[in-house]
Amino acid sequence: MRKKCLTSCLLALFALLLLIPGTNSENSLHHTSVSNQPFVLLTATLDGQLVALNSANGKRLWSFKEDPVVRTPPTGLHDFTFVPSPVDGSIYVLQDDSAYELLYHSIPQLVHNSPCKSSGGVFYTGSKKGKWIGIDPQTGTRIEVYSSEDSEHRMCPASKTNATVFIGRTQYSLSMHQSTGHSPGQKGGRRWNITYIDYTADVLPSDFIYNYRHFISPKSGRVVTVDSSGENFWSVDFSSPTI
């Protein structure tokens, strides 16, 4: 039962779908419809794959591997464990009796506020690292990577050509420490670590009309695209849930 609940919490219903315009036309973003202008639809999966699909037919164009979106310890903390959502970094506390509770703060919020302490005696410490990944949207080739660990003379990507698309990647590392006084006879307290990765990209203009909607299955990893009339346009299956 516990394993089933963990799986159900991890396989979230929502997907992060990033739209990258094709580079065949410099004015593609100014079209009022994408019916005749295919886009590159970039999807992130739970196991760390970034997969590009042709928005017109769902055909896989390219992919590359990053770290899994969430990384957690393989075992729980005796009578309870923390279950992170790969969608937005929300945290659920799962008890032995299969009851669960949603924490008030998400992983990004706890990292931002750390060091901090909960009313239940849990100490939070965290950090985050961000970088820009520059890719060719037609081939998936990595062109450049910008991060805080680069040389101080490296500038942010502000004047690259239209052929390069930048994807923001933020890694949140969070540690939860339970004080030694919580469990009699236990030395050093208990500690739980998690790594959560979030991706961002430029949004389309507010006046841009996109005629399709994308949905995913919470368990199978299927992406279904429907047109403006609600008709099934295409679907594709992934081996890992899309987030």
C-alpha cells in the first residue's frame, strides 16, 4: 500500500510543455496561427529526458538526457517519509498508515527561506544553482551553457542569434534535519535530502494564437494533442511520465 501511494503521488497529472518556435521564418512569432508553421514542442520527463516533438504530428525530433527531475533517498524515515511532487516541488508527508499531508511550503520556497525551522521541530537548509542551456532547436545540439560557476567575464545570453534557444534550468537542493530530542535514544537526529530540478523558457506573446492543447496521462506518460474543435490531433507515448 505504501509503495502504491508513493507511486501515485509521484506520477502527477500535469505536464510542463515548453513551446519553441521553428527558425524557418524570422517572423514566425507574429503569425496569428500555427496551422502552417510547425513548432518544436519540448517536453521534460520524470527520468530527466528533454524530448523535442514536431507540434504538427508528434514526431520525435531529438532528445538529450539530464538528471532526473527529483532525487530522493530510496527508503523512508521509519514512521514517515517526504514525497516530492515533480510538477512544482510541493512536498507531501506520508505516514505509515498511508495518510498524507501537504506541507505549506514547496521545495523552492523552503530553499529560498532557508535556514528555517518548522513548528514541528524540522530544520531546513538549502541551496540552488541555475544555468542557461543554449540549444539548436532543430537538432538539439548544445551550443552554450551559462552558469554561476562560469568565469566572471561570461555574460548572460542577451544577444544570441535566433537559431539558438535558451532553456533555464534551476536545481534546488534541500536538507531536512530532525533534532535529536525528537526520538529518545536516537543520536544525531534524522536527515532527509532531496534534489528538485525546474525548467523555464520564454513565454509566447499574449496576442499569439495557438490552436492546440496538450494533455498527458498521469500514469502512462502519453501526450495527447487536440485542436481548437476538441478533435484528437495526435498522441505519443513516453516511457516515463511527462512533467
